[in-house]
Amino acid sequence: MNQLPKDPFRDKDKPEGPSMTRIAVWLVVGGFGAYLLVTGIIGILSGR
């Protein structure tokens, strides 16, 4: 989706990193997973 031309000096054997969309999705999913983990631990410790 990038409209800029590829850098001719970039190493051809090195794979490109993940896209910004993929990073955003992983941050959201990771944050939700951390929320579930923390609330579960708090629930176990509080004994409810």
C-alpha cells in the first residue's frame, strides 16, 4: 500500500518488517489479553 518507490540501496535479502496495521492489531489483542490476565489474577487473589 506504500506509494513511495522501493529504496534501491536496501538489502534485497532482508525481509520487510510487519506493517503498521499488523502492529496495531497485535497491540490491541495483546492489551486485551493482558487485561484478561490481570483481572483473572485479581479475581483469584480476592477469592470471589
